[in-house]
Amino acid sequence: MARAKDENKRSIILHSAKMLFAQNGFFNTSISDIVKETNLPVGSIYTYFTNKEEIVRVIVEEGWNELRARLFDTMGSKESGEVKLKKLIDNFIPEILNDLDLINILLSEAIKYTKIEEKVEELSTAIFGLVQSVAKDKKILEGFDKSSMEAALIVYFLGIFNAVKLVRSSSVGIKVQDILKFVKITVEKSLGITL
Amino acid sequence: MARAKDENKRSIILHSAKMLFAQNGFFNTSISDIVKETNLPVGSIYTYFTNKEEIVRVIVEEGWNELRARLFDTMGSKESGEVKLKKLIDNFIPEILNDLDLINILLSEAIKYTKIEEKVEELSTAIFGLVQSVAKDKKILEGFDKSSMEAALIVYFLGIFNAVKLVRSSSVGIKVQDILKFVKITVEKSLGITL
Amino acid sequence: MARAKDENKRSIILHSAKMLFAQNGFFNTSISDIVKETNLPVGSIYTYFTNKEEIVRVIVEEGWNELRARLFDTMGSKESGEVKLKKLIDNFIPEILNDLDLINILLSEAIKYTKIEEKVEELSTAIFGLVQSVAKDKKILEGFDKSSMEAALIVYFLGIFNAVKLVRSSSVGIKVQDILKFVKITVEKSLGITL
Amino acid sequence: MARAKDENKRSIILHSAKMLFAQNGFFNTSISDIVKETNLPVGSIYTYFTNKEEIVRVIVEEGWNELRARLFDTMGSKESGEVKLKKLIDNFIPEILNDLDLINILLSEAIKYTKIEEKVEELSTAIFGLVQSVAKDKKILEGFDKSSMEAALIVYFLGIFNAVKLVRSSSVGIKVQDILKFVKITVEKSLGITL
DNA sequence: AATGAATGAGTCTTCATTCAT
DNA sequence: TATGAATGAAGACTCATTCAT
């Protein structure tokens, strides 16, 4: 049972830190802030994590893994490519966007603390496959090799995430809905399909 | 009349700070780092800027103004919309991407230190106009209102900048060229034109 | 349970700071001076006090409380008014004057860091009562209402303290003894009694 | 004419500094504050005074001299002692109290920056003479030698000044009038006269 | 003489991490 | 293992004074 208690503390730290890092940034969050938020003694923080940096690293890593799992769950189903794509756009992306804290940290700290290239590679391979299987008129993807595809995915994902982040933290004149709508239209037009 | 404020010193500080902020981030750059880099005494930093924050703010603001000026220079010419668009894609964007330091800072600090919404608004209005004037088949823009356009621009610009940043700071499998190529193809397909 | 806060350290800091503040003033005493005097690391100063100002505030407050306690100890006894007055003049005041450090700080910083009016009010009420009970010939206090009494006490106390301070820090031609003697004579004459 | 201009600047500095020192204290007033207040360039401050300390010193010295002059003006007249004493209490002291700025500085900085003992000596000699000439019943001054007198004067003057200072800067329950009234009554009773 | 930019030692305070208990 | 006091290098910034112009 001691084990259960430990896991609990660990996750409390992770949870609070995630919120604080997302809200105030990594550098504007002190270990002491985490201590206050968790009501745990400082020493305990260092029982579960070797240092401040490791806390972000774990947040990013675990957050990513959960995301990845959810994605491959969707992608791995027996359904048609179009259905998968629809789920991707209508469910998966909006779900991700709910975890704004994670996105914030991912975007500002991930590069520093993770091997991001592996993540991108994995993601783009999976989606490239899906897109190819879906494109009605194969000519549409003409000139779109793996590199272009990867570029496209990176641009879109980073674009979407950052746009949502911007929309939520400034008073820019658009809404998250506009972004999602734009994405859907773009995918439909690009692939010549209707979702 | 004593010594006049030395515009040269001011620009040395700005230059060094820009590099350091871009390289190590705002919080990992200390005033003392700037002092070492510039070989100026601490006090001098503070004769030209009231505090550390003002240094980023000025970098962002002046950088943005220069960018904006170059953009409107291109946009304001008497040439056809297509030529302008071509210049935008072939010259302007690549030029921007050269100033990676500025992009880095813009992306990580701009929201905090500037009224970013005004900038976005200005930019998207200008480009919306251009795109409308260029789109061969007006049906192509069907369903694309101002909000969608703004969303698209934000997603693309943030996407491009962040993608370039990622490409340059990690060992992701694509090159800046791939990104630029993707952008060009996308614009051409979207508007049904060839640049 | 880790280390407990060391009451001893706290008091060393208070002691050293009191001496330094009294000797050189609040502004001419740096935290670094206190560090040197106490041989404690800087950080420790801040484990016991939130900032420099709090150190003075505590010195003033604790010093005052001790003083007050001693005063009411004397005043609260079952002895006659005259005996109490005698003790006040012969013991209490001279004792206070020994803690020159405290007086110095009290006089120069107290107004800023304490609600001095409450202290004055409390003191003057107590002494007014004593004086009334002692005055042989009630006519002597004629025309002496509460306000006059308060004025008198403030003038005398501030006068005595500052005079002692002056005597000790300059080479003025009188001694503390002269001041004490003057006070005694004045009280005796005013109240028509012999102590 | 250059001379006139100079004197003017000097006195502007002195005037502003006096106000600022009195209001915020010596250490909370920076040379830069004086610069802002006077609208003079920093360099000019140092043309007229060798350093910050000298500014207070001059304020104290000149303020004192003016005071002294006014006092001896009153004291040196051909009038009776009683009239002089009355003027002292009814005019001179209230007048002094108007220059609260000076009092503030005098009390907090004078000891450090002036040979205060000479001033006290001079003052007490003069007033001792006056008091002796006035005391109706010589027995009243019995036991009051020069030292006692000096002690009394120091206590009263410091008491009065500090009390006024206290009254004006805190919300203590008495008014300056109460202090002046107390002084008058005390003098009358002590000397057995009516002013 | 007048000016105000230049200077850098010194200020207070923070904070990630350690380690005695 | 749990705790939280201890630590001190490092942080941003100030300011009296000087001196080039």
C-alpha cells in the first residue's frame, strides 16, 4: 500500500506542476510554488524527481505517450480511412486542444527536453499512410512525397497548436472553432472528399 | 553638452541580447551575460534600457516594424497580385526565415510583450486582399470568410515559423526547403494558379 | 522532522542587527553587514525574516513589548502611587536608558514601522492615572486635562530619550545623570511631593 | 549677473533638497530625485556642492544660523525678561515649528553632520540668563545649576520638536496646540509668573 | 562653466538543491 | 523515508560621482 501512496504523491506533483508550468511558464514557476500548490514538503519533490527539469521532462513524455496511445487507438481500428480521418478531425484534435496545459508546455519546453524528431517521424508516417489511403484522386497527392508530407504535417500541427494557444491567450479576433473549421475544409479540399 | 547617447551602443546591446535571447531564451540569459557579450559596463545597459524586459520588448517591436515595412513595400507595389504573391513566397518568407533569432524571440516572447492581435489583424487584412485579387476561380474561396482567412493565415504563419524553428534546432528529417516547397504548392493548388 | 527553526539563530540575527542599526542607522547597515557580524550565510537571514524591514520591525516590536511588560509590572504592584513613581524614576527610566540601541532605533524607525499612537495612548493613560493618584494637592493638576497630560508625557519621554541619545553620541556638556536629576526634581516640584 | 544666476541655482537645490530630505529622509532621497525636482542637470548639483552629504550639512547649518539669528534678535532687545520670554514662547517657538522640514532634518541628520554641542551650549547659556532674570522667587531655581538648566533645555527642546514631528506624522491623539499650551503652563508654573 | 552619459561596486533578494534530523 | 532548515552563487538593478564633450 505504501506503493499506492507514492504513486499518488508523484501524480499530485506532476498535476500541479503541469498546471503551473502551463500557466506561468517553466522559469516563472519555482519549486516553492509547486510545494505550495501540492502542500507537500520540498524534500518530497526531490524524492520523486531528481530536479526541476525532470519534472517537465516527465510531463512532456507522459503527456505525449497518452496522446500517442489515443491516436493509434483511433488509427488502428478496422474502420475505413475516411472514418478514421473524420474521427481524427472531429474528435482527436478537439480533444487534444482541451489539454491546453500540455500543449503549452509541449510547445515551449518540449524541444529542449525531448527527442522531438522521433515523435514527429512516428506521427507523420502514420498520417501519411492514412492520407494516401483516403485520397480519392491520386493525382491530388502528386508531387507530395514523404518530405512534403512531413513538412505539411509539421506546419499544420505546429500551426494549429500555436494558433489555439494564441487565441486563448490574446484577444485575437478568431475563435478555436474557426481554426477547426479551417482545418476540416482544407483537408476536404486537399483530398477531394467530404467528411 | 556632455556626451550624446550613443546609438551605436544601443544597437550593440540590442544585437547581443537578440542573439543571446534567441540562443538561450529570455530566462536563461542574464544581464550579466549581455554585459560579457557586449563588453559594456552593467550601468550602460541601464542607460539605454530601463530593464531586462524592455530589451526584449524593443527587439520584438523593432524587429516587427522592419518586417512589416518590408512586407508592405512588397505589397504596395504597382505589380499584379500574382507577382506580389510570388515575391511574398519566393523572397519575403525566405528572407524572414533568415532572421531566426527574431523568429525565436517573436514566437516565445511576443505574446507576452506586445499587442499581438493588432499585428495579426493588420497582416491578415493585407493578405486577404491580395489573395482575393489573385484567386482565378472565385469559387475557390467560397466559404472562406474573413475569419477563416484569418485562421488560415495564423495557422500557416505560426506553422511555418515554428516548423523552421524546429527544423533548425532539432534533427527532424526535413529541411527548410521542404517547408518552403510545401507552402508554394499549397498556395498554387488553393488558388488554382501557377507562380 | 528535519531541523527545527533555530531560535538561537533568530536571536543572534536580531541582536547583531539591533546593534548595527543603532550604531549606523537602518540605511547604513546592509544585509551583508549583518551577515559578517553574525557569521551566518545570507540565506539564513532570509529563513528567519522575510526582508530587511521585517528585522527592524521585529526589533521595535519585541523591544517595545519587553519595555511595556516591565512598566506594567512596576505599575501593577500593590504599592502606593508614590512608591511606584519612585520606582519609575529611579529604576525604570535608568533601565530603559541602558538599552540605548533600542532607543536609537525606536526614535528613528519606530514611527515608520509601528502604530506608535496606540503605544503612546496606552502609556499615557497608565501614567496619567498614577500621577493623579499621587498629586498631593489636587490643585496642582488644575488645568491639566488628558490632552495636556498626553502632551506632557510625549514631550518628556521624547525629550529624555533624545537627550540621552544626544549626550551619548556627541560631546555635549551634560551627563545622563543631569538628565535624570532634572526629571526627578521636575516631578517632585510638579506634584509637590518628595520621592 | 552670472553671480546672481549662480546663487539662484544654489538656493533652488537647497530648497528642493530640504523638502525632499524632510519628506522622504536623507537615504530615500537620491541625487536623481533632486535633479528631477530642480530640473537642473546632475552636473550642476556637483558644481555647487561637493557631494550629497554637503547638501544636508549646508541645509542644517544655514537653517540653524537663521534660527539663531532670529532668537538673538528677540533676546537682545531692550525689553524686560518677561516680555522676551513671552515672545519666545508665543512667537519664536511657533515660528520654528512652521519650518517642519528643517526640524525633521535637524533631528535626524544634524547630530551626524554638525557640531551640535556648540549650538546647544550657546542656546542654553542665553536662555539660562533669561530665565534667571525672570524667576520671581529665586528659591524657585534652587538646585538648578547650569547643568540642570542645560539638561532641562535639551529635554524640552528635543521633546517639543520630536513631539511636534510625531504629532504631524502619526495620528497620535494630541495637537500642536496642546504641546504649546503645555509648554506655556510649565514655564509659568516653574517660574511663578504669568505670561 | 555646463552637461548628462558612463561607471561598477554594492544593494537586496531568490531559489534549486542538499543534508541533518 | 520524510522533512524543511540551510546554503551561497547568482540575479536584476541602483546610484553617487566622474569626466568627456
